[in-house]
Amino acid sequence: MKLSLLTALAITVVTLILSATSSASSHIRYGVQDDAYLSAGPSLEKKLDTLDRLGVKLVRYTVDWRDVARRKPRRAVNPGDPAYDWASTDAVMRGLRAHRIAVLVTLYGTPAWANGGRGANGLPRSKYSLSAFAVAVAKRYPWVRLWEIWNEPNLRRFLKPNSPRLYVQRLLNPTYAVLHNLRSGNRVAGGATSPRATSSGLSPVGFMRGMRAAHARLDAYSHHPYPVTRGERPSGFARGVCRYCKGVLTLANLPVLLREVRKDFGA
């Protein structure tokens, strides 16, 4: 069984909640993420029991837009629209609630009808598509308060084109607005960046600065600070001796992430 420590969640949900919000927290919460482990099926209840034994109180779970909305809904904000298939998502979300485990919902995966027949990483053509789906999700699961918009959009593997401006304009800002309008207690994390650039992806620092230029709206900045090489050490970053340090943000140079977030999005 793979249950990965969600350090990204601790950073997203708690440490970097903007100080201007009334719900800013002074402590870290840890959780787990493993969507494959928490898939619907006959063994789901046993897996939830395992989370209970481990003392898990927080889970990051991806609500797959493409899977839930394979057909275009007539009224996208209505969770009862017949185009939606909530069966698998219901099983997991309601199971977590029954076990009193809080959920950070990540919204990801564009349906083909919303992006001209492209893959799940294809940017939706309309800025209203994801936000309307977000309303349906929030109405379906009204107990959810923590939200993350997309997964690692700085990489084309997860968003194409991987433009921070388009991410803000078509995904983040419209969804932030509707979730806050629907429920004042909702907290929305933007970014969800991977720790480094790739041959077809932007560095998290570059993506973050692009989000700032596009006037991103968010309650927290989300980042996935997993290591990019074996044996990563803070000393390597501090001395400037590692060959891959530029634009890389992992747990080994966490203070740089904190400084960059404050620079781009405030205290």
C-alpha cells in the first residue's frame, strides 16, 4: 500500500494561508494522498478503516471532471444534471465523510467536449466551464471547504498550453469567484506547481510570477515540493553547488519557496 505524506498539503492548506483571511492557521496539518488507493470498489471500506488506524484526518482527493462529465451537461451548475456520473466520486467522498476525514478537493481533467476533443490536459475553451463544474461539486458535497485548482499546470503533461495567464483566466480566477460566492468559508488554493521545469514545462518560480502578472486570486499558494534527485540536501542549495537549483523549489530549499510566495502574493 502506498500512502504518500502530503507535505504539499501542509504547505497549501495551512502554512501559506494569506494573512488577510480570517481563517489563517498557525499550525501544520498533515494528510495523505493516493487516488489509486482510494478508488471506489468493494475494498474501499477496508481502506478507509486503514486510514482510521493510521490516524488520518485529512486527504487530498482528485475529483476528475473528465470522468464525472463525459457528456456535456445542459445545466452544468446543477449536480443533478443527467450528464453527470457521480457514482465513483460519491463512494469515496461520502466514505471519507462517514469516517470524519476532511478532504482537500483537487479539480482536474478537462472533458473532450470542453476543449475541442483534446486530452484531459487540454485547456478548456471557455472560462465558465470549470467554474460551473466546481459549483456542481460544491453543491454535491457541501461539507467541503478546501479546494485546489488543477494539478501541476506548469507542466504540459497536465495543462496544455501551460500558460500561467491562461491558467489564471480560465481556471483559477473564475473558480475562485464562484466558490467564494457560493460559500464564504471556502478556501481556494492556486498554483499546485511541480518543483522544477522540464523540457516542455515552466519552473514553479516562472509560473508563479506569471500568475502574479495575471492577477491571480487565491487564498493559499499550492506547491508540490517533492525531491527531484536522490540525496537532496539543504546544504547543496545553500552553497549553490547543485547543477539543477535554478528555479527548483523542493523541501531542501523550502525558505526560497516561502520568500517567493510572499513576494508574489503577499504575506
